[in-house]
Amino acid sequence: MRRFFLLTTLVALAPLLFCSDAMAQPKAKPPAKAYPLLPAGPGRDVMIRVCSQCHTPERAALERHNLDGWNDLIGVMQNNGAEASDDEFDQIAAYLAKAFPPGKPLPKNLPKIK
């Protein structure tokens, strides 16, 4: 009886051994042409990876903030469950402050952004 319990427990838990982060494949980097509203620059790839966990990262193209404003908005996203290291959030804020500062006009003919 004890062997049966151990065997069934092992069989039930076996899939968990193969689902660890160590076994996960790294996410592919988006093609350079993906997200055309996001200009190239340091922090772009981190921003795409982190922000796309919940929404299209192109939503940022509709916002205009200085560094403090972007940090405030990122704090809201963290409270909503965004996951990244402090260094990654700093990279994202710096990228967004440079790419979408106050006063920069919105792109013409914006596509629908969810």
C-alpha cells in the first residue's frame, strides 16, 4: 500500500519537474519590424518583454511623460502585477522617457491599440 502511494505521488508530481523555469525555452526576440510605434533604443526589448505580459507594449506610444511620470506609471503597473527586476524597470523608464517625452506629437494614422 505504501509503495502504491509513493508511486502515484511520484507520477502525479513528475510533470512539475519538467515545467520549471530552468527547463523553459527563452522567449524569442521580436523581429525588428514588430511594434513599429516603438523606436529603437536601449531598453526597448526589455520594455516589450515586460509590458507585453499584460497588454500591447505600443500603448506607451499614446503617453507622454518625463522620467518621473514614467516611473509613476511603472509603479502602477508593478502594483497591477508587472514582473521585472528593479534594473529592468529602470531601463524601461529611461527608454520611455527618451522615446515618449512631454511635448512629442503623437504619430499620425495611429493603428488600433488595445
